[in-house]
Amino acid sequence: MRRRPTAHVGWAHGALTFWAFAAAIACADPTHFLREQFLTHAKARYGQAIATFQLLREYSDMRLPHEWYPKARQIKVRRQGECGV
């Protein structure tokens, strides 16, 4: 008697396929797949707000004062001291 091939139907097979796919993408890190999905969703939904926030963060960076006003810092200034008597 020949065995018939069984068709995989139902939610269990779909769930296993999904998790196999997720594990392959996640590269042994289960949070990687969810993180990527969240970032894709956030960029699609809040892309303009994220871009605005990044610009504000860049403009308000106060860590490197030697990089502020680069053209003004290139100007050679002649300092002259005067001790009036």
C-alpha cells in the first residue's frame, strides 16, 4: 500500500514556516527580526518626524565647539595690544 503525501494545512504549518523564516533572517538573534520590522514600520509611518528630529539633534550638538563657524575660524585676525599711558 502506497502512502499518500500529506498536505500541510492549518495554522501550525504556517507558524512553523514563519518562525523558520524569522530564524533565518534573525541570524540567531530573535530580537533582530522584530527590530527590523519595527524600524520599517516607524520609517514608513513617522519618516518626516524622524528626519526632523535627526536634523534638530544635529543642529543642537554642543560637543565639538571647534567645528562651529568654520569660515569664521579661517579668517586671520591681527591682534594688537595697546597699553596707553
